[in-house]
Amino acid sequence: MDRLQAMQVFARVVEAHSFGKAATSLAIPPSSVTRAIKELETYLGVRLLQRTTRHISLTPDGSLYYDHCRRLLAEIEMVESSFPGSAGQPRGKLRVDMTSSFARLFVLPAIKEFQATYPDVELTLTLGDRTIDLVQEGVDCVIRAGVPQDSAILVARRIAGFEWITCASPAYIEEYGEPKSLDDLRNHHAVGFLSSRNSPSSHWSFVIDGEESAAQVPERITVNDTDAYVSAGLHGLGLIRAASYMVIPYLRSKQLRQVLPGLTAPTVPLSIMYPRNRHLSPTVRAFADWIAKLIHDVEPEWKLQV
């Protein structure tokens, strides 16, 4: 039995709360995970996990062993990364979660550069807008708008900032008119966005005379994907309020028109986030540095100049 590998498998099972999810994130067969845990328990002479058909929990011995495993694995990774040889180079599997629109617009067109610079990194991109549990789902880092609500869990590194822009297609404006004030919004309808966050998608905030004001916009159709959200706006299905980097190309081509241009919204930070209790590996650091530079170079284009 490779004890170091067994410790890694055990830690992953605990963090994922599942043998199957641990196997997926480690890219090994589920039978190998089961065997590693059994051999580890036999070697230590204690039961580490209480297992039922639906639930996994740590025994008192398992909890103590997990705390030691986590510290030891972090220290090993930190020591290895301090050397200039292959151990300290970005390598291995890296799983990053982001929205499909962000991947389409920025990451996928440039990812060959990252792969050429770090050929030993096996990159997996998972795309979606839902809030995920990085530890449980085996994700190394995520790119999201805003900062985490619970800073005790995630570290957020700001890589850019963007503005919300309220807009509509010319066809929508021709049919329903153009809102001129916050009060006018009650006589219009918006495309709704369904996310796992608690705030209503049509509850729009603006800054007026230095104070934040909100408007509720009726909805007729709701989607749960950012690309579909912008597409709905392009097809005249309602007003939309989207990140500047998503709609500026359409504003410049006149496929969308900004409405309420005199009302601004607070700038929203775009951040790369990773678990606070993990040592930042060379691989995650390399990706964070790469994406930060990539976005820094294109961020000036996010300003509206039509």
C-alpha cells in the first residue's frame, strides 16, 4: 500500500462526502478508492469512516486522522513547490469552473497559450452559473462575479471589474417604447435569470445622487444560462441587464441599445476564488496569474464607447 496515496484518497473522500465523487475527481476507478480506504483502515487498525448507503461520516479516529492528513499533504505540497525542479512546476489535473459566456468570450480563444506554456497541466473546464461547493465537487478554483459571502471558506483574488448595462433590442424599443426613468420600468418587462443565488434577477440596483435605488421589473420569460439571457434580449423578448463585457459588442453593432444611460450601477468585481484551507499549488497559481493577465489586457475594452 502506498500510504501517501492512500492518505490523498482518504482526504478526497472526506472532502467530497462520497466515494464516487472522490474517484471522479482523482480520475481513478471507484474500486481503487474502496480498496485504498479498506487497506488504510486495516493498516491503522481503526475504522475511519462510518458508511451507509446514503451517507459517509468520520469516526472520532477518522476525524483525528483527517486533520493530520490535511496538514501533512499541505506541507508536502508546499515543500515540493519551493524547489525549482519538476515538483515545483505546474503539472497534473486542474479543474476550473466558470460561466459558459466567460469561457466562450475569453478563455477558450486563448487557452492554447496556457497549454503551450504549461504542457503538463491537464485542464478541465466546467461551465455553469450555479453556486458550487469547491471542496465537495473537487474543483480547484472558480471565476465568479463578486466576492464570496463567507470569506472564511474562500479566498477571492480580484482580476477585473465590470459594470451592469441595461439594454434592449431595437425591435423591443419600437414595440414597447424606451424607459426614461426608474418608474417607467414598471411598465416594461424583463428577461428573468434563474440562478442559485438568492437575489431576484429583475431586482435592479442603480446609483442616483450617490445613493443606491432599486427597481423591480416584471418578467415574462426566465432562463438559467448567461448566453441564453443575452440571446433573449437580442430577440426582443424583454429588457436585459448584463455584464458590460457580454453586451458591448452588440451595442457597438447596434443589435442592442442601452436604456437609462444616465443611471449607473456599482462596479462589480470579477474574481478567481479557491478554498482558503488549501495550500495554493503551483498549478492553481499559474492559472490564476495567466487569467489575471489575460483579463487585464482586455478589460479596457469593457468600457462603453459607441
